[in-house]
Amino acid sequence: MKSRVRELRLEHNWSQAELGEKLGVSRQTVNAIETEKYDPSLPLAFKLGRLFKKRVEDIFEA
């Protein structure tokens, strides 16, 4: 699944570790989402949407 997480994270000047802390996941999980090796669960996708003030559909593409 294609993701805009890296782009959005960099716009906020957050490290992967900082974003992981805000989401309650590890830096490795953030890295896996950014490199498209892991598709987040729906609750995590919605947390990302709330955090970045974007619709889930604007963050992820199938």
C-alpha cells in the first residue's frame, strides 16, 4: 500500500521515533509503514489521520 507518511512526517520535522511515540508504536513500525513493508491496522491508520488532520484516503493508496 502506497503511503504519504514519510512526506507528512518530514513536513512536521518529526523523526521516525517521535512519530512512533505520538502513535504509541515503535520507530521500526513507522519505518515499515514508510517503506511499504507493513500495512497499518485500521485503528493505527485512523490515528495517523487524526494526527496529520487528513483523511485516511489522503494518506494511503491501494
